[in-house]
Amino acid sequence: MTGPTLALLIQQAKGRRVAKGHKERSFRELKDTADAAGHHSTLSSWQQWAMLDYERKLMPDPATIRAFAAGLEVSETEVVLAAARQLGLDVGEGNDADLVLPGAGHLPPEDRNVLATLAAVLVAKGGAGRG
């Protein structure tokens, strides 16, 4: 596991202001940030997902994922991956066979197509040399 768990993301968000001389943020403040963005959640979901030793068996539901993303000021993808890590699921990190280009999803569709086409050609070329 290389990325943070959801518990770590929540703990980091709670302590983000401490370094600036402020008190630690409360779970209520994180929840209120999400509520203000129109994404409602329960206080207990924030508290439970922040506990490292709380055994989780299920992923958060979509509404809670959106609330966590808004309250933590991260993307929904980051929340999903962090929750999956916390459940012990393999999210493909450390897999040398896959390449992720952070930010590439924000490129215009034609630029993403160029990258995808180039990658397909290079993978096919590399695969042909190994056979």
C-alpha cells in the first residue's frame, strides 16, 4: 500500500491547521464543510472511518464518498482509493505494468486520444519484441 487510507486522509485534514498555529479541526467542522457544499453525511461516519482499528467490511455509499471528498477537499477518486486501501483491497499501486499520468484526465479529448494511441503503439511494439 503506497497511498493513504481514508483514516489517514481524515486525520491529515483534522490536523492541517495545527501547523499554522490553530487548533485541530473537529469531525463536526469537516462534516459542516461537506454540508456547506451540499453533501450531507453523518458525524458517526466521519468518526468511524477515521479510526484505524475499526474493522470495515463495506465501502462508503456514493453520497458519503461525495461528502468525504467535499469535507476533505480532495477528489472523489482519492476518497474511493483511500477507502479501498483501508479495506485492504489492491488498488493497483506499485504495479510496474500500469502507468498512470496524473492530470491527463483534464486534457481535451483529442489530446487524451493522442496519448492513448501512442501508448497502444508503444505497448504493442514492446510486446512484439518480447514474444
